[in-house]
Amino acid sequence: MSEETDKPAYRVQPEGERFCVVDQQGRVLIVCGDAGNANQYAVLMNQAYLSGFKAGIRKSKGNRSIEN
């Protein structure tokens, strides 16, 4: 993994009986009643983040489609 992707952008943080999905700045995005749902949301959001991150790298290298 590169250093940009070593730490996931979103993670699950238990808070009492709830599970919060938080970003790297600690902002709560979703609150779930069980760890399974919170983990799934975190996985999906990390996949979307990495997909956008990789698209940005491709675009910056000039490998983008021709736009009119």
C-alpha cells in the first residue's frame, strides 16, 4: 500500500451501544446499532474513496478520456 492508503479514510468507532462511521477528521457520518452494519458502510465508503482517489491519479497523469 502507498502511504496515502495506509490509513483508511473511514473507520468504525464504538460509542456506547452504537457504532459510528467516522472520517479521518473524526466527523461522524453514519451511526448504526450494530458493528456489522457499521463495518459494511465503512468498507463501501473506503472503496468509493479509493476509486475516486485512483481516478484522480489517472487524471493527473493525463490518462483521461477526450472531452469536448
